[in-house]
Amino acid sequence: AQSVTQLGSHVSVSEGALVLLRCNYSSSVPPYLFWYVQYPNQGLQLLLKYTTGATLVKGINGFEAEFKKSETSFHLTKPSAHMSDAAEYFCAVSENSGYSTLTFGKGTMLLVSP
Amino acid sequence: EAQVTQNPRYLITVTGKKLTVTCSQNMNHEYMSWYRQDPGLGLRQIYYSMNVEVTDKGDVPEGYKVSRKEKRNFPLILESPSPNQTSLYFCASSNQGGHGYTFGSGTRLTVV
């Protein structure tokens, strides 16, 4: 069985500060890991994904995440927050790239202040 | 444009009145799935389908039905909606190959 834990339901940062959103997973098989973003009143947009290969994954809008197997983590970072980054972020895990259940964390709301 | 289309976007209905939320994808994806999103709970899977005529329960299937008669369509049926089914619903589709899942824009359902 898979599960995802996102530490912190809300994270507040100032514009220009580092963004760090934490995600830990459990999986009985090598995981495929995803980060999605949801802007208010919109659907989910894929930020980035890890399948195999390089453990540092770069996504859209300047975000990146690093897969650390020993820590079962896939934390999302961005060096400098922008007001437009304010949204809810979901970490998710599946057993393969797109042919099995995608299990989500409960989400982290990112608040960006001027 | 590759997309997953859900209808309606918003729906208010009364307890017990059967309703269907439609989902259609134009990417020839084999895998389709329904999720509900509730505050503080994230997204939870209701049902999924790995191909035509193949469906299975997710984590929260009670009170829902699905069908997969065609590859592109995966409607969600609430035979007798209840207020605890008030939620935001998302349809998603995917294929093998590492491209991830494509989500629809969501259907906000209110059952009064």
C-alpha cells in the first residue's frame, strides 16, 4: 500500500524567500512521484515528476524536487517565491508512471506575502 | 488540444435525485479515474478503469457507480445523492509511458 505525508497544511513565505514544501512517501515498490499545483478554482496542473534516472527533477515555474530514497522523501523547492506561486500543492505517488492508482497527500497551501 | 473534459462544472441538486457527471478524454488513454477532493483530506480515489469494460473500486466507492463502455468516456453516477457527497470531483486519465496523469477542470457538486 502507498501513502503520502505532507508536513504542514499551510506554509507562509515572503516574496523572494526560499520555498520548501515537504513530502514523505511509503511504497512497497520503487515509486513514481509527482507534484501537482492547484490554483484557486482550477484543476490540478503537473509541476514535475520523478520516474527513474536523475534524482533531481526540474519542473515548471522554477520548481524542483529531489528524490531521496534513503529518506523516502520528495521535497519541493523554489529558490525565490513569487506572489503568483500562492496555491495549494499536492504530492502524489504511484506504483508506475501512469497505469495505477495515484495516491495523494492532503496538500499544502502556500501563502506568499509581499 | 489534449484534454479531459468534465461536465457540468457546477451542480446543485437535492437529496435522492439521480445525477451523472460526464468525463471524456481525447488522448486515447487506457486508464481513467475519478477523485473527490475535500478540505483537509486531499484527493481520494472513488473508482478507476484500466480499459473498456474494466472498472474497480478505489478508496471511497460507496454511493457511486461508474461505467466504461467506450475508451474515451468514464461517467460518474450518483444513484441517490446525499449531502455527504457534496465535494469537488476530478476525472483523470493516463497512459503508460511516464507522462503522468491529466486532470479535468473539476465539478463542484452540492447536495442539499
